[in-house]
Amino acid sequence: MKNTPNSAKMFVGLVAIGALVFLGFGVARWESSDLIRFACFAILSMAASRMKITLPGLNGNMSVNLPFMLLAALELSLSQALVVAVLSTTVQCLPKGGRSMTALQVTFNISLIVNAIGVAHLVAHQAALNSTLPGHTIALVAAAVAFFLMDTVPVALILGLAEGVNVFQTWKEIALLTFSFFVLSAGVVSMAATAVKIVGWQIPLAIFPVMAIIFVSYKRYFSHNTKMEAMHEPFASAAAAD
């Protein structure tokens, strides 16, 4: 993005500082248990991150790696979940179709998802400890809500600072386009988290073909809305990234 206002650059800096705090905390508390499971989450999340759906009217896209990141927040340690977030989002930022991001956009995108995963992990595990409901139920709801807000609100704020658009209206557009996918992802993760207790950690392998089918379905649906006028050229996020 050219001629980015200083206020937007400062906001990106604040988001990046938050991500560095989470990463520093994760490194200090690194856990290397079950590296095979960790590698499985990372590889599947990176593969799913390349399946991106163009969002009509936003000149951005939505990646189907969300279920893997939510499940990582529930099943992995904070440090491992943060690494999954970094790797997956970095792969998502790689050029596709001749389009590439600026360094500022990449920094914002990766920092945004690190913060979203970090908050989702902490909120989920704290909610599970303080709830009388089944652990995965309340933890998943808490993680999904936290991730949704941490992923969409900063995008609307940065667009308000960088493009001068109405922050609330922009957030509402992003939320309306992506909320159903967040709910769908949470449902898939809920079933997977339950199955993990019965079958084992290999369940994420079964999620991938499901998300591939969902990707094809969403891509076909949104392809009918390509005539909508683009609102802006956005920074990137898991919910609205390009």
C-alpha cells in the first residue's frame, strides 16, 4: 500500500509489538512434546492456507486454515500454537497469481494472527479451567469468539486509519462475510476435538479433505459475486487477506 499514513504505520507497530510479546512468552515456555503431532498441525495448516477464497466487495480473501489454527489453540501448547500461526500465515502471504504484499502488510498479517492465536489459546484454557461445562465446549466457544474479534477488529481499524473508511461499517462487512465460516469452522473443530479423545491426534488428517470440499463450495458461491465493486485494497488477515 502506497503512501500509508503514519497513524496506520504506528498501529501496525503496536500490533507487531503485541505479537513479539506473545512470541517471547512462547519461546520462554517452549514445550517440545509430541513433535509428530505438532508437525502434522503445521503442515496441514500451511497447506490449507493456500486455499484462499476471494471475498466480494473487499478485494481480499479468506483462507480455510482457520480450523487447524483453532484446533492448535485447543490441543497444542501456546508455543507450538504460535509457531503454527507464524508458519501458516507466512505461507498464506506468499504471492499468488502475480500479486504480492508489501513488507508492512506481511508484518501486520503475521502479527495479527499471532495475537489472535495467543489470545484464543489463553482465553480457551482459562475458560476451560473455570467452567463446569465440558472442557472442550466452553474452551472452543471462547477460542472462536476471541479469534474472531482479534482477527477482524484490527483489520477494520487499520483500514480506517489507512484508507479513511468507516471503521464500524468496514468491520460489519468483514463480519457478515466471514461469520458463517467461523461458525462452520468451530463446528468442525468441535467434532474433531471430541474425536481426538476417542481416536487420537490423527483426526486433523481427516479435517483436511473436509476443508478442501468447503473451499470448493465457498469459492463457487463467491464467484457469483465478483461484480461487486471493491471497497479498498486491504491489509491482510485470516478472515480478509490478500
